[in-house]
Amino acid sequence: AAAATTAATTATTAKPAAATAKEAKASAATKLRAAVKTQEDPDNAAGDETAPSIKLGVSARIQGKKKLADEVYAKGNGKAVRVGTMGKSLRLEQLKFRITGDVTDGVQVQAYVQGVGWQAVGENAGLVSAGKRIEAIRVMLVGTASQWFNVRYRAYMQDSAWGPWKRNGAIAGAAGDGKRMEALELKLLKKKAQTEASSGIVGIRTRTHVQNLGW
């Protein structure tokens, strides 16, 4: 009788092997997501609380729209803001950036545009009413803003979803691959200590041969 009771208890408390394996797989997936998040975005640590208050504004014009959408602001708290669309097959055609707040200098961007290549460095990316896709972008803070903050950003690309987070002038997207950028996320993060100001993006110069136009 005792043996029967023990067997019954074991049968009641033991979990099926399939359920145990499923739980282990879910736990491993959770740990992997946490590891990837830490690896991709190591700047989540608190920064210098004496940093000035600034906002990085960005607005976008997407395929089929005649004007820029309302501006959104990254506020230096590490929270990401997004422009564009995901999964709608709509290209980003124009992006406009600006710094506001206690300091107004500054931000520089450079975009790789369909049929054009790398544009000149400035505060705007893409072309107005040309129907050309943005394929890649670089974003960098300059002047006083760069002493106190890092900017991080990532691109949502055609057929590829979100790419990895980039920082301070690194290339997000896929220059020259013929893939459209559909959305952009970016965030401002306070640096841990004040450092030397950045002088800006070192321009990339390329030439693109366009059908019927030449170089």
C-alpha cells in the first residue's frame, strides 16, 4: 500500500518531459533577449546629472506624404523615439533634425540616398519631393551637446527589420544595397563625465553613375 501511495504521489508531482523542456527553452530565450539588449544598448547606465537639459528633435517624410510629420523629441533620458513606419513597405524620403533646450549646438547627419550616394553633412537628410529612398544614415552630436550626451540610433530596413544600435556617427542601414529605410529610432543618453566636444562627422565622398546622366 505504501509503495502504491509513493507511486501515485510521484505520478502526481512529476512533470511531463515535454513541459519541462518547454520551460527550459522559454527561460533560455528570456536570458538571450536580456543578453542581446545589454550587448546592443550598453549606455543605459545613469549619466552625469549636471548635464544641461536638451532635446533632439526629428521629423520624417515618408513615401506618399507631401510634408514632414510632426516632430518627436529624444529628451536625454534614454527613451527611444521613432519616426517612419514598420511593415508597410513605405520608404523614408526625408529626415530633419535639430537640438533645442539649454544648448542649441548641435547635430549633424549624413544620409546615403538612392541614385545620389552620400549627401553633404548637415541637419537634413534625404531629398524633397524626389521620390528617392534613404538607404543609410549617420547621426552625430557636435559642440556643447556632444560634451554631455551620446546619440544612439537604429534603422528599420526593407526585408531585414531592425538593425543593431549605432552610436555617434556610425552607419545605420545598408548603403548601396538598394534597400529602403522604413523607420528610424534614436535616443539621447547622458555621458558619465564631461569630455571634449566633437567637431562633427568626417564626410564620406562617393560618386554615383546615374542612367542617362553620367557621373
